[in-house]
Amino acid sequence: MAGPENRLAKERSPYLLQHSRNPVDWYPWGSEAFERAEELERPIILSIGYSSCHWCHVMERESFEDLEVAKMMNDWFVSIKVDREERPEVDSLYMKVCQMMTGSGGWPLTIIMTPDRVPFWAGTYLPKRSRQGMPGMIDLLPAVHRTWEERREEIKDVTVKVLEMLDSFERDPEEGDVSELIDMTLQHLGEDFEPRYGGFDGERKFPSPHKLLFLLRCYRERKDGKALEMAVKTLENMVRGGIRDHLGGGFHRYSTDHRWHLPHFEKMLYDQALTLMALAEAYAATGDREHRQAGNELVRYVERDLTSPEGGFYSSEDADSEGREGAFYVWKFEELSTLLSPDDLLLFKELYDIWDSGNFRDEATRTKSGLNVLHRTKTFREFAASKGMDPEEIYVWDERLREGLRTERLKRARPALDDKILTDWNGLMVVGLCKAHRHLGCVNALPMAKRALDFLERNMIRDGTLYHTYRRGAIGIPSLLDDHACLAWAHLEMYFATLEKKDLERCLDLVEEMMVLFLDREDGGFYLSREDPDLLIRMKDLYDGASPSGNSVAYYVLTQLAALFNDPRTVEAMEGSERHFMRELRLTPSAYAMFICGVLMKDESRTLEVFGASDPWFAGYHPHLLTVRAEHLEDQPPLPKGYRLCVKGACLPETDDRKEIERLLE
């Protein structure tokens, strides 16, 4: 139920504002909450989520809007709400604790901890009442309260073990040849690959585009047909599947089934950015028209629905509208039958697997939903062949019908938009747009990327400090590792797309700041956050989950700068990361696919120095080619025109013969 405003009403995060009229006496993360917990000698309930999270909304409706649950929380606990996108350093720490305590994690994340912020209970979504083996809030809270009041020594025993687990996060540096990780990653991905529908995650399928980038690049350098098969099969099924918004463009968060059919419907900026990178490189590698079409439609979606008037990119769109997940995206057969002609309906029904009774079952009850998620079981070429039609005819017909349905869909209530702007996610989107410009020929991509970078440089920096969040003219918390790493990557990709020196110089400046603020010069690797007394420890996270970690992106950028400039400090930071993370990289290398992309870059990078007015652009798929104007490198004598190709510090003679360069690149 909605009540008077609580403390969250003064926050900027759309997710926190969603909870600003809960009857729960929420605090934002910070000293006020911690001091209140110490003063009252109460444990803290820490609830972490994000605005487009379906199960976060469910838990709010069931528990945080419930007066009975709220009274228990207010009487016995101090309650803190955190937006994981606004405070990823808090989320990363407590998610790691949850995974270590329970073996799993997810959002909403629920932590119960002492006033000095040491957890003693961890979980994810909790219903109001216990069901299906899940503890309910109405049962859990009194039990925790009794234990806190009567048997606090038991809680102390748990916190001691948690602190010991946190101490175990410290890694012992380990020497080794990172190049061996490439074959190990290929082997792990091959073992996890699902050959019929693609993907690597079993019953639930996550896009994981950084794994696809790794596979495409292995194919390019090693002519590894299996690597190409895994990448292409996965992308083909994503492009055809319900995880793609076939009307509006872009991709949903993940699929709840192994066929990519039924998604969780939230649309995240980082998913658009990373999937665009994979589609662009896949098109460069294969020339598959459906990859180009999906990529261009994704760019149009971001431009139309996720771009602020100032040029920055918003964070996400919700899964829910009108109180139901996916309501904006699904169709009843009767609706389609009134909107399409009988002939169009017959073809469209077959192409997009439309059923009168609905083409999916409710995730919770497994009963027929009566609704349809648009998805294709065939490529356009396969469908055209089955009908004896020209594929081009199918493309034109399909685009006409989809545009008509998209226009009709606009009459529905839209999902909520999270309009905060995050530096790291915007950096990733700029990288994706630069790749769409270079590989897909998307005419809007480069202007969008330039405008976004201009927005970030004008609005996310105050008094020389880079910030993580921005919303409606106001900045939030100072930058984290991911912000510096992703913004540096964005400027580097912009340089490779335009060869404008200012972007290369800005990349170098950001990397210098990143090393000052976050680099562990003794043990290697980068801390996720700045020094912060409110955090139990400074995390060094490497895991490439839904988006690549700051450490992986930092390493990927460092490998390219080391190839271009061979600066000792850059090389030292790069090799320090290798030593620091070597043990976990060897254990599960496929979990760190973006880092392994950096290893590939280190092993396979080639530098093409362009002199004078020579044309710097070469067709083809060259993911490890670093094209640079020779005058932007130090100690390069000017030549009127021509090229010089360098591999691992050894340069071939200069030439002005483009065909010779093309031959060498292939």
C-alpha cells in the first residue's frame, strides 16, 4: 500500500523512489542507518535490487507494502534499500557473501547483518508466507528477532565465519602463461555448449555476449570451426527467439527456457551494448544478413527509447506494465486476427509460432497462458524456401507487418523507464555503437556515440572527479573502477573509428586516473571501489557475469595500450592482473571470457601505422588490428603516405601498396 513518504523520497535513484511510499522505514545506504542501528542495538535488513527487476516488484507488493511485515521490520530492525546499479560495490560484496553462505544468489538480494555490517543471514526473493521450501518474511523475521535477543552468541559465531570467508577473498599471486587459458576456455565452452539451440547455461539461457566475442575472435585467428559454430548457433537462436523484441528492437534480459523462447522482459542498456558488439563482429565474420538487421534494429531501439535529450543513455526498461510481467510485449491470437488480413495472419502465425491458445506456459503455474511471445523457429531464408518464395519478398513483407504491430503496440501502457545514466554502461554502449558503425554500416551509430561521449565528458565530471551516476541534472556517487575502465574503452574504440587524437589522449588520461585510484600496486589487480570506511573490504571482482567486470575491461584496454606504446607502467599493471587472478582463471576460465579476450588481444594484436593521407580503413574482420596514425605515436618520422604493419614489436618495411597490406592482414 502507498503511504506517507519515507527517507527514500529524497534519493535520486528511480528504484529507491519506487519504495519511497512503502510503510517500511527505509534508510538509504550510509552512516545515518549504521549509527541508528548501533544506537538501538538492532540488526540491519539490507535489501538490494534494481528498478526493472520483476521479482523485486513481487517482493515489494507481497512484503514491503504489507503493514504486518513492515511493522516487524520497523520494530525490530533498521532497514536499508540499495539500488545495485547505483552502488555496485555494495552489491558485489554482499552478493559474494550470499553465494558463499547459500551456494546461489540473485535479486532481490536479502541480507541480515549486525550494526557493524557483518552478515549472518543471506537469501534472495522471500514471499510473505513460507511456501515451496522458501522461508516467508512473516516467519523469518520473528525467528531472527528471537535469536538476536536471546541467543546472540549464535549470531556472533556466524559472523566470525563470515569474516573468515571475507579474508579468504585475498588471493596469492601465481605465475603462469596466460596464453594457455585460451585453449582451456575453448574447451570449457565446448563442454557447456548446448548444440541444438546454442548457449551455455542449461535450462535458463543468458546472452553472455562476451563469450561470443571470444569465440568469434578465436575463429578469426585460429580458423576454429567449432568456435564459429558455437557463436553463430547461439546468435541465430537469440535473433529468432523470444528474447529479442521483434517489434521494437533490442533484447530482453534472459530466457527462462533453453529454447530462448520465454524471456524475463526487462531490457537493460548493457545487454543492448554487448549484444550489439557480438552482432557487429558476427556480421563481419559471416556476412549473415539477419545479424545486421538485428543490430540495426537494436540501434534504432536505443536511439528511440533509451536516449536522453542531452545524448546520454538511460539504464533500462521494466519487465512489468499494468501489474503484469511482459504485458507490453505479448499478444493474444484474437488481437492479431483483428489487425492482420487473413492471408497475412496465416503466414505470420506460422513464421512466429503463434497459437490460438498461446505459445507459452506461465512460468510459475505451467498452465497455458493464452498469450504469445513472438519468436521464429526458422531463418527467413528457411521460411522462404519452405513457401517457395524469394527471401527478399519475405524480408519486405515481414518488415511491413512488424512495423504495423509496433505502431499498434504503442497504444499500450509502456513499462517504466529507469532514466538514470551510468558512466560504465554508457561507455559500453559507445563501444557497441562504434562497432556498429565499422561493421554494420549503421549510419546513426557514430553520431550517437560521439554525442554520448560528449555528454559524459560534460556532465559526469565535476571539479576533476568522474562520477558514476547522473539523473535529471544531478550527479550521484564518485566513479568506480568500471566507470574508468569502460569510459577508457569507449574513447579507445572511438579513436579506432575516427583516428582523432583527442580520444586516444583521453583514453590514456582515464587509464592513468584508474591506476592511481584503484590499482593494487603490491599484489596486482584493481579494486572495484575507492577507499570507503562503510565497506567491510575493498573487493577485486573478476567475474564476467551479465556484463564484464571492471578488471576484465581494464585488462583488455591495457593490452591494447601496451601493444601501441609498450609503456612499462602499463605493462606492469597488465602483468600484475595476470598474476593476481591466475589461480581462478585456471579453475574456470570461461567465467572470465572478457579477460580472456584480453589475453587473445595480447597474443594476436597487430599494429597498422598509417602515414600521411593514406586511407586507414580496410574491409574484413580484423578484431586484433590496432590502426593508428603514425604521428600519434612517439618518435615516428613523418612519411608522406603509406603503411607499416607491426607484430609483437617487429615491423615490416613501409609500403604504400594497399593490396599488399590486405594480403598481410588475411
